[in-house]
Amino acid sequence: MRWYNRRVGTIYLDHNATTPVASDVSDAVDTAQRQLFGNPSSIHGVGQAAKTELDDARAAVANLIGAEPTQIVFTTGGSEADNLALRGVVGSQSSRRHLVATAIEHEAVLNTLKALERTGWQITLVHVDHTGVVDPAAIEEALTDKTALVSVMHANNEIGTIQPVAELAPLVHARGALLHTDAVQSAGKLPIDVHALGVDLLSLSGHKFNGPKGVGALWVRRGITLRSQLTGGKQERGRRAGTENVPGLVGLGVAARLALRKQTSDAARLTALRNRLEGGILTSVSGTRVNGDPARRVANTSNISFDGVEAESLLIALDLEGVAVSTGSACSSGTLSPSHVLRAMGFSPHRTQNSIRFSLGLGNSAEEIDRVLELLPGIVSRLRAVAGVRTPTRAGG
């Protein structure tokens, strides 16, 4: 088996796809794997030891988002949490048959909506403006008396823009509907208080903030009825059957505590690094533009268009130099389809396919950013020459 180690040269700038596991998290998972082998549903001491650690992890996740532990449903990650939110609400409805979301949602939401549409649900997708932010008035216009649920992500995974979720809540609730937010890209990066946001359901995923893969959570406001999507035992207060992944969830709890402790300092550090990267690219590489709202976004994300360059070619060229970036959502990687996010923002077909996402995180340094800035101008110039594209006359244009 081949292992890639960041310490031997890889500059990892794809933290929105997944993050390296923090050492404290890894240690906690290893210890739990060896020592907490009991089933947390068992009433004997071995089982109750596992349940105690599970409860501690639930409290840590709740603290991260300003919630109560009893409102946290553990899942296998963000996709399952999104599915449980949408399908769980749908399964509890009898008269309302309408769902609303933005056109820039993650595939976990969009593809679930497509599946529900095939079963008779009416779906409305609301577009965003050229900065990637949805207008609350557009959401309000989409609502009807038949709307059961509105799903609007907190921060976008491709361009990092933060949506006005708190402004949407009173509009959605005024029509008797529920509001779900996919906070997979914001949990651990932004301060979150579910009550201040006004949402009814919130999804998060551990591997986006230095926790293990395969663990996540759905926060469910008290009083919301969800139909479980897994039938079986009564785990997670009857909202998700199946024995919990105790070691992974212990790791999720540690990651949540670490994220809460370093949120402010990390945001300042990552903002400085992102601005260093962005400013350097716009200055040294002609025909480049930043996609998304330059201010209203998470600190670690920069999505940049490179005129005259195919994003896939640029990604591969950077990878050969030891720099890992992305063309967008990891869940749609490997395809040549234009970014549905950039398309929803009204960009040209070329611009939807010439954009690279740089997402920073744990371990990134100013030296790494400077190395990327050394490499990029030459790589872009070569790719444009191979494609027979005339180099744009000015940078940042």
C-alpha cells in the first residue's frame, strides 16, 4: 500500500474535500478502538463505559453548535445527515408536498431532492446572484402553503460563500415550513449557534474539521418529528437504528472540542494565508478572477478562474509538482461536468470549467503558499501555450 505523507513534500490545499486527522483525534480513536469495545446499548459495565464516552462526544458536538446533547443524532457523515433531514421530514408529512433549496447545494441535498421529485414531491431550486449568495426575497417568493422544508447550506463547499440563513428562518417559519442547513463546510470554521441561526435541522461532518471519516451528526430542534431511515433498534432515541461507531464518534468529539478552542485563532491565520495566496495569484498570473463574495465567505476558501486554462489540466500539473487542489466538490471529482455552483451564479460555460478551489487548513504555512506562487505562473503559461491561447494582458482581469 502506498502512503502519501505531507511532511515529505505534498502541499495539501484541498481541506474542503477532507482534512488531515488531528493527532489528538487519532490517539483518541486508537485508544477507544482498543479499550471501548462494549456495545453502548448494553447495561453492563463494559457497555456503559462505551456509552459514557459516547455521551461525552455528543456533548462536545452540541457545544460546537450551541445545542443540547439530546438533540444530536449521530450519523456516518454529512451525506447521511442531509438525507435524514430531508427524507425524515418528508416521511413525517401528510399534506405538504413541496420542498425548496438553492441551486448551489451539495449533491447530497440536490440528488436527494431529485429522488424525492420522482416520487411526486414538487421541488423548487432558487438561484443565487453572481457572488454566490441567495436573496432572501427569492426564497420567500418560492414558498407556498404546501412547502414542508427549505434547505439552504450555511457555507458553500466550492466558493466558500456564507448564506444569510438567519434572515431566512423567519420567512420560512411564517409559512409553516421547516428550515434545514447543511453546515458541513462551516462547522468548526465559523462560530455557530443553532438558536441564533433559527434553523430546525443542521448537518455536519467530522472529517471536514480534522476528525475521522465516516462520522457526522444531525442536530434536530426539539419538537421536530423525523421518520427514521434505518429500521432496527432504538439507538439515537429511535431516530437512527444501528450500533454506534464508538471509536469514530469519540474522535468526532475530540475534533469538536479542538475546533471550538481554536476557531478564532485559526480564522485569523487562514484568512492571512488565503489573502497571501489570492493576492499573489491575481498579481502574478494574468486573466485570473476570484469567484464568490470576497468578504462573505469562510476564511480558508478561495475559488479562482484561470482564463484559457482547463481546470483539470491545471489540477494535474499542480499535482505533479506536489500541490493538491480541487476543481470543486470532491463528490463530483473525476467528471468533466461544469461546476453547478458557478453555473448557478450565471457564469459562462468556459468559466465554469476553468476554476480551481484552494482550501487551506491544518499545517499550511506561508512557505507553502509562497511555493505555490512560485509554481503557478510558469504552469499556467505552459498550459496556455499548449492550448494555443494568447496570454491575457493583465493579471486579475
